[in-house]
Amino acid sequence: MKSSLLLICVLLLCFGCGDDDVATYPTGNYESAANIKNDPVTLYTKDKIITDVNFIQAYLERHPFYGSFDLTAGTAESAIQVVFDNRVSDSVYFRSVSEGNARELIFNQVYYENNAAILLGRDSLPVAAADDGELSCSNVGIRIRRHPMLTYCFPSVPWNPLTCKGRYQMPVVMEGGHLTLPIISYQFYSRTATTSCAVSERYAFGSFNADALKTIHTQDTLVVQTRMLTLERK
């Protein structure tokens, strides 16, 4: 809990700091481009990185996860539509639609990291308490992102476990005069002699955290595809 509170304090200090050397991202009303750039699909296991398309396709046929991976890398028609309006700095509006599912978020704070603006969600929602940090079905959704939810925990009553809440963080990459959104699709599968579990996510907005692979286990398999979606000013 102390580390979570410390992280929040550090970030809040960053939000209030001025740095003349950091360029703010261009403001405007944006919509996503018709096409999206797909990076190659990669399969990770303990001490192995597999990029062979035929091998990955055979694996996915044994563990179906349809509609999220494009085995042909390159530019393709986007299955994701985004509206992004950052003309009001403390009320940035974001809406995404993919496969009939819509999500709306409001971001009210921003800090900068290299060529990316990291937006912090206005609203918090209940999340699970942090675990031991090992990559698993319980935490892959957090560890897969370079900018996971900003969480804080507090005791609701002395005799109960901690109650935790989180706020979304979303990177917006600045490339010249336009913006792009990094996107991750992944499938995590773990099997032991007695148990198995699988977790997957389609089109998660965020950058891939390669450090998560440091704690992958022998029995784990992680399939990842990253994408970049361009935002065009309207």
C-alpha cells in the first residue's frame, strides 16, 4: 500500500511540474484512420521467442482466440474506430468501438514520457489487490502494459482485506504532426499437472511491457501482437 501511495504522489508531482524542454502533444478533435499497422505476432515461452507464422497459427488453432490476431503483418483495414478530443486539457474525451463493443473514458491529467503523452483517467473503478508480481492469469492484464492502471489500496474496516481502486493510464504517441495509439492483443495460457487457466484481451490500448517476460514460467505461453492506430485531426 505504501508503494502505491508513493507512486501516486510522484505522478501528481509530475503533473504539476513545468518542463520547457518537453513538447506538449497537439490539441484538436481526432478520429482514427481507416487503416491500422499490425506488427508481427510473437509467441513467448520460457527462454524462447517464436515468430514462425505457421507454428503460431497451429498453436492458435489448438487454442482458439478468434478476431484478435492478424498473422499477416503490415497495414490492414482497422477493426477499431476511435474518437479522441483533447481540446480541453482536463476533460479529454475518448471513445473506441471494436467488434460492436464501445468504451468511453474521460482523462483529466497528463504527464510526458519521451515522445508520448500518458493520460490518466478521471474515474476510478474497483481492482484486485496486487499479488506477488509473478506473471500469471491473475495479473497478466496489468503486467502486459508498460503503463498499467494507477492503483491505490486502503483498509475499508480493520478486520477486512484491503479495498483497491484503479485509474486507467493510456499513452498517446506523438509522431511529427499527428498522434498514434499503441494497441496490444494477447492470449496467456498456463497449465500444470493439476490446473490450467487462460486470459485474453482484444485491442487493449497501451504499450507492451517486455519486462513482464522476465517472470514467465515454463508452463506458460503468451501470444502478443502490437499495433499502431493513427489519429487524424478533423
